[in-house]
Amino acid sequence: MLPKADLLKRVEAKEQISHVIDQAEQALKNWEVVLTDFLSPPELAEAQEVFGLLAEVQTMSWGGYPQAERQRLALARPELPLEIAQVELVALNVAGNFLFDPATHRDFLGALLGTGIVREKVGDILVLGERGAQAIVVPEMAVFLSDSLTQVRTVSVKTETIPLEELRVREPRKREMTTVEASLRLDAIASAGFGLSRSKMVGFISAGDVRVNWKAVTQASHALQAGDLVTIRGKGRLEIGDISITKKQRYRVELKRYS
């Protein structure tokens, strides 16, 4: 048995990670590869941190394309072969004419969930503008959604499976910049990277909307380091690059902002 109680002390998403630990125990007991449903980035990060402490379990995650946010996690004994191909996914094309009634990511997600499935069965959704969208789902939902997803907003749609290779993935927009700060405080670096006032950034942090490496941080004084990833709900991501000391003993920080 895995030390479940001890492992859960380290995580925020206790209910989700508890279920993943149960699935890992199933994988160990039956000598098989077990797949989770889709995990959000914070859940995936916590699961990988948990299993990184255990030699008994190996993991592999995949969401259909390299930059996918929502991914499934494969769990197995280290003695078993584990490859990306074992993380089963299906891509759906949701085609319609959205020229006169544009639909957002939220609209497509709402239509998918409106068929009666739960969020964990759906991975990333790629909005294609007036042509519709593409969605990644667990295989057991593919036929059901092909039959059931017939409308998004006021637009009639045709939903059908497509090869993962036909996903139209857009590279995230990236902006590189440099800031010089007196400290490596989260509020200072993040306000420069996201182009927000220091006071507004403190508000986001206090409200729990800011995560560092997918973990919620509510202290504005939290010290960042090279390699950290800062995310703000609805604002994108900020990657902390090289950090150096100037002649005036200030910190020069290289930043990459993705939106």
C-alpha cells in the first residue's frame, strides 16, 4: 500500500490526488497501465510531485500535443514499458459557421458539458474562429459526443473524430523582456512581467489568483528564482529566465511572457 495519508499532506487538490493514488495502487496490484482522466495543470504538477517521491510508480503524461495544458497521466510499475501511445486520446472536430455568432472557449466547453459529461473527460479545446473548434476527449466519450454535440450557441455543428495529427495547434504568443528590480519578490517581478501596477498585482496575489509552478502563493514577498513559472488566472504565464546582479547590486531578470 502506498503511504496515502502522508502523500496527501503535500497537496492542495486532495480529492483529485487521492483518486489518482487509488489508481496507482490499482496499477501496482494488477501489473497494468492505468490512465487517469484529464488533470488540470495544478493537479498534474501535484501528482507528478507526489509520484516523484515513490520508486514504486512510474508516470507519463500526454494531452495530445506538446503544449497541452490538460493531460492524462499514465501510471505503472517501473518494470512495465510506458510510452506516449499508451495514453489514449481522441480528437474531435466541431464544425459550424460561426461567422455571425462567434463562440468562445467557454461556449464550446459549455456545449460539451451540456451533453451531460463531466469536465474531467475533456482535455484542451482549440477554438478555430468562425470554423468552430477542436476538442480532445477520453476515447469512451467520442461516439457519444459525435451523436450528442449538435449545437453551440445558436449554431448547428457537426462533431466527428479526427486524427490527433490534424489538430490545429497555434503557438502561444511570446514576448521577451528584461526587468531590473531591487528584490526577487513575486509582486515586483510579476508586476513588471504582466505589465500591471504593483498594487494590482498584490491584489491578485492576496485573492489567490497567482500560482508559482502551479501552486497557489498568497505572499507578495515570495522570492522567485530562475526556472519558475508564474501564472495568473486569465492573464497568461510568465517564465523566469536568467537572473544576474548589476553593479548597483540589483537583480536583472530575463522574462518570457506567454499569452
